[in-house]
Amino acid sequence: MSFINRLEAKFGHHAIPGLMRIVAAFNAACYILAKWRPEFLQFLTLDPERILHGEVWRLFTYIFIPTIGTFLPDWFWEVMYILYLIWIGDGLERAWGSFKLNLYYLIGMIGTTIAAFFLGANFSGFMLNSSIFFAFARFYPEAIIYVFWVLPVKVKWMAWTSGAMIILQFLVGSWGFRGAVLAALSNYLLFFSRSIVEEAQHRKTVVERRARFQRDMREGSEETLHRCKVCGRTERIEPYLQFRVATDGEEYCVDHLPLPPARG
């Protein structure tokens, strides 16, 4: 993320605050116009052929297309969608700041456009909105969404479910579809792939340590599961002491855990 931080230092003053609120407002305006003139939405879609014929506004107007309901009135789904955009956007802006959210959304739009132009996938805003939700779930996994105002579901479980459906489609789809998924989710991969790999490595280290500890316990060894590199304390000495693995791969107690290096 150091490169992104450098970009923010240089171009951060150009960021648009409240970006998702603006997207939500245009979405509401397009919904009202579409109720008056339904054919209006045909001029907003991400249509590569029409873009090549000069209708360049379609490169970004597709993000304003209103959501489509199913068994409830469309105005109801539109209100829910607008509230969803505001909620997700405000949460990500608190976690990232305006510039990183702007950059994340812009890269997602570019990826979606590439998918539409070169791979023929008609994702429109669906995959872009999915990438926004996945980013939100990284920061707020324990947040609760009440499905139909009754069933409480944590954001992380909804993200896992959505991700599993996309992975399934990725596995059974054509190579063109797979490429389109990767292109449309390029923003998520760019921002979070490193932390995902680090978390996987950390989980592997913890599993290996636990397995070694359980094996040594069965064999009567005095080997411990946790040992602070600085003070040498273990869970045998202080059973309630907490330990963490730092970025250098070594384990420390919480009293001696080194601070993460500053990111330039």
C-alpha cells in the first residue's frame, strides 16, 4: 500500500468526499427520470459498441442505473439500494479516507469496462458493487445486516456467501467469463491480495505451532506453544498472557509487541 499512500500524498487533494452519496443521489435522480421516460435507461448502459460510436458518457453512467426489484415494488428496492450505497460508502470512507475510496471505485470501474470491452461480460454495476461490499466486509466483518428486517446476518457471512457464488461461477464458466471476473474485481485484488496472503501465512503458522504443541504435550515435552522473543515468557508461566506474531515472523507477548513499520 506504500505506492497508494504516495499517490494519496500527491493527489489526495483531488479526492471527492462523499463519493458514494453522490452516486446514490444520481441513482435516485435516474430512477425518477426512468419512471417518467422508461427508455431513458437505454442511454446509460455500458454498451461497448455505442461507446465506440461516440457515446462516451456510458463509461460512467452505468453506475447510476437503478436497481431492479423482484416481488416487492421497484421503489422499495431503490430506496434500499440508495441506503445501502450510503451505508457502505460512509463506512469505507471512515476506514480509508476519501482518496483511497475514490481510487478503489475508479479501478473497479476501469476493470468493469475492460471486462465489457474485451471479454464480452455484461456485468454492468453488479460486480463493481460486489467489490465495494467485499471491501466493506474486510473492515466491518462483524457488522449486522437484518435481512427483511428480521434475520440478523453478519456482513462477513454475506460476503463469504457472495464470494462462494462468484467462485462457483468462475469455476464452471468460460475462460472469457473468468477473465471478466478477474478484471472486474481488480480493485479488490490490488488492495487486499497482500493482506490476504499474510493472513493465510499467519493462520498456517498458528496451526503448525498448535499441532507441534499438542504433539509435545502427548509426548510429555516441556515445549510451549507461545514464547515471547523479548522476555521469554510462555503460556506455561503466565496462562492468561496474550501473544502475537509480528511482521518479522517472530512471536511476542502483548507487552513487547513491536510497533508496525511506518508506511511511506
